[in-house]
Amino acid sequence: MTNEDVALEFEQIADLLEIKGESAFRVNNYRRAARTIDDLDEDLSEIAARNELPALPGVGKSIAAKIQELLDTGAMGFRAELTQEVPETVLTLLEIPGLGPKKAAALWQKKSIATLDRLKTAIEAGELGDLKGFGKKTLATILSGIEFLQRAVGRTRLGDALEAAADLCGAISKMEGVTRVEQAGSLRRGCETAGNIDLLCRAENGKAVVEQFTRIPGVSKILAVDDAWGSVLFEWRPRKTIQVDLRVASSVSFGPAWQYFTGSKTHNARLARLATERGLRLDETALVDVKTKRTLPAPDEEAVYRALDLPWIPPELREDRGEFEPGAPPADLLRPEHIRGDLHMHTVASDGRSTVEEMAEAARALGYQYICITDHSQSSTIANGLTPERLEGMIAEVREVDRKIADIEVWIGTEVDIRADGSLDYEDELLARLDFVVASIHSGLSKDLKTNTDRTIAAIHNPYVNAIGHPTGRMINARKPMQLDIEAICREAAAAGAALEINAGPYRLDLKDEHARLARDLGAMLVVCTDAHGAERLDRITYGVTTARRAWLRKQDVLNTRSAKEIKQFVQAKRT
DNA sequence: GCCGTTTTCGGCCCGACTGTTTTCAGTCG
């Protein structure tokens, strides 16, 4: 059980207690404990081994015992007791944007509503007319939220699916007779969410491999098996499952199988047609010469594409969005090693977990030339945003770290809030002293299209703003993007010389692939950054790179593939 | 439920936004 798992457990206990009607202070303390646990650098089990759990802020005798129980048994009796009174499913109501514990409590206590479906029918049947706090607008928001969530049902975020897939691949690679394991499907194509995890392994003893596959720890249900295929439900986090399909291919058919199971469907359909035109037949088992009925050797994907007179096409491009055209794929499609620095990250000064030095060391380990520290600005009080005075202090601190640490440039910037009226959260004089400025919207996301577009454009035109952070504010599977005229934003950014971020955070991936492609087409510069809140999160840049690749971005389309000197020129150009 | 003492109990994290509430509660970051 990871710290994150334990933190979530306590967060949900707080929710359940609040819905039950417990004292707000008791509830808050569980939330505080959850936050403490989530913010730890060290594994909880190590702290527990030293008997130091009660020393953690917000953790006393009672919670320490509950953590210990979780670590020892993977479950908590207290939670089980709670769910006797408040059904587990009530927690799904809290996923509706705009619906918190108080409203969930009212729905459960007054109307016995505990599921999304039931809530939806109750609203549609007008059953909630007499419930205080549930006016017309609120009900409309809730309905739209339910529909949003129901579309997300069964979709797992790319980051989570990739982590689960990496664990599974590790386990499968150790199995008897397996000589290769690869990811396939939407996961390999880098789609922002995955309905299932598609895996492919090379082995000649399919049945035995499938048999071992179904016994991997974490497999909670076997959905189907045959001699070369197994489908299971896998629990990648407590109470979170995803379907995993493993196919076994022999070495002769590995290429066609990997290609086929990577998809997409439309890409494969085009390939199959190209094969037919050449007198070949391509399916998941083989590439066959129709006339001679001879199976062409295809131990890898390159052989498949070569037989169709195509270059190998990167999986992220396999969406039938132009990848078959002459000149595609671009030779300089963005790759992780092109990234020379990260320009959006937080430290302990605001809501991060690591110090400036720790961020710098981690970035140096990634081989970066430069990073920019961009803590929150004063309006983001809950994120401990920096007052102008504290930012002054940070300027000095970062300059000092920059002097001390060799081989990497450490810059000072900010993630400055774009306020509701489009003004920024710091004066220009202060921004002018920074090396790089990211401007982001964190509040008032539900304002109308014009307001949001105008305030973003206002920020774009501030001479000291170099990038717009997470431009749409969406949270994958959790929050819709704000209303925004993306095209206008892209045009203005292109004209003003501001970059648009592809936020690499696996919950955000914002801009998303289609929008990033549009931005590039309209002449805007993109910048791929992690928005990391801890040194160990800097490596999530790969999610952003994947999104950029799905947007067909080349190295030259992405600002932070440039040298430190060129970045400084980019900043300077906008100021003068 | 935790914390910090005042060693036995009172206080506990902020501020904006939104909808509906005619004076503010609930949600969110």
C-alpha cells in the first residue's frame, strides 16, 4: 500500500464521517492526517517501523493505530463499520463537481439516494424540489456532472494505466517461456484514458503463460481465457480495477500481432486496405501473400510497415489523422530526449513537497540544462501562494542555489494567478525581475466563454507572461474544461509570442492533443512542463511528450527543447 | 481526533465564488 493509497483512505473516511454528520473538527482532522501522509517523502511503513507515526502532524494515537492496521492488513475495520451506516457508493456522489459532503449528506439522509443513477432519476422525476440547497441551477449542474462522470466510467487515466501496466509487464516477463512483453492498445498510443490494458507477449507455450497470467497477485476476476489469450480484472489500487487483456504471440506473428493490437481501428483498416492493394492479407495472426498463401516473416512491426511500403509509424500517430500521407511521420517528431528543461514546478515555498535544491538535483539527474521554479502567487492562499515579499525572498534563495549547484541553471519564476478580471496577481515591476512567468487560471473556472477567453488573452498580452499554464483547467475524468475559445487563444498567443503549455500532469494533459495540434497549426509555440509538486514527479514529463507527439509536434514546436540562451531570448523578445 | 499547553480542555487553515439563502452555506482550490 502506497502513501497515496493510505491518504485516500483517510480522505474517504473524512467524507463518510461528514456525510454521517460527525463533528467538523473530527472530520477535518482526518483530512489533515490524509494531507500529511500524502505530503510525506518517506514511505509510511518505514516511519511505522520506527514507531514514529504519532509524531506526524495530525496523527495521534487513534489514527496511528488505523494506519498500522492498514499497513498490516490492507484494510481498516473502522471503515467497514462506517460503511455499515453510510453505503460506500455515496462516495461516488462526491465526484460530481459542485456536490460536496454536505449535499451528499442531505441526499443520503433525506432521500436515501446513494448512487449516481438513482440521483439522476430522482432529479428527472422532480423528487428533489423540496430539498433545501437544491435549486434549479444546482440541479442542472448536478445533472450535467453526472452525465460527464458516466461518460468517464470505465476509463482509467493514462498515468494510472501505465503504472499498472509496468507492474504487470514486470510480472509477465518473469514467466516461464516468455521472451518479450510489450504494451499495446490505446495505452501504447498514449491516449489520455484507457478502457483496458492491452498487453502482448512472445512465447510458444500460450496456454501455460495464460494460466500463469490469471494468477498474478492483484487479479480479482478472470473474465475469459483460451490458449493464446486471457482477460482479467486487475486491482491496481484499493477498490480500483481495470480490465487487462494479455495475448500471446509466437515469434513469427509477433509483428502483425503487436501492430494489430496497438490499433487504432481506423489506422488498422487503412493498413488492411493497403495490404489488399499489394496482394497481401494482414490480420492479427500474420502477413500473408494471398497468391502463394505464404506467410511473410514479420518478427517486428517494421517488417509489417515495410511490406506495405511505409515507414514505421509511431503509435501515437496511429489515429488515421494523416500518418499515411507522404512525408509523414515527421523526422523530428518530439522525443523525450529533446526536452532540455522544465519551466513549471512548485516547491515547499508554496504547495510543493521538495526544496529548490531537491528539484534542481532531480532535474540535473534527468540531464536538464535548466529549470524554473514557479511557485503559486498570493491569491492562491490555500496553496500557500507567495506574497510579493516572500517572492522577493525566493528570488534570493533561488539565485543562491543556482550559484551553488553546477551543471544546471536554476531560474526563478512564478505561476501567477490570472484573476477574474484578467489582471495578474503581481505587479509588472515584480514580474520583470523574474526569468520566466507562467500565468494560469485557478479560480472562476465556471465563468462564461467570453470572460474566460478575454482574461486569458489579457494575460497573453502582458509583456512579462511567457506561457499560459494548463490553459483549459480541465481534470481528466473529474472536471470539464472551462468554456474557452481555444482558437482565439492560439492566435493571440502566436501573435504575442507567448507559449501555451502542455501540462504533463497525468490528471491534466492540458492542452490536450487536438488543441496542441491546432495551436501549432495557428503558429503558437508550445511548452511541455510537469507542474511537479515534488522532485520525484519531474519524470512525468513523458506524459506531456506523449501528448505532444499525438499532436504531431516536432522538436522546433516546443519551447523547452531550446537552449537556456534561446529561452532567455524568447523571454526578452516579448519584453521589448 | 489532535494539539499544546494554561497538564485537562478549548481551539482547530483561507478566501473567492456561487446559488439561492433576504444574510449565508456549501464547494473548491
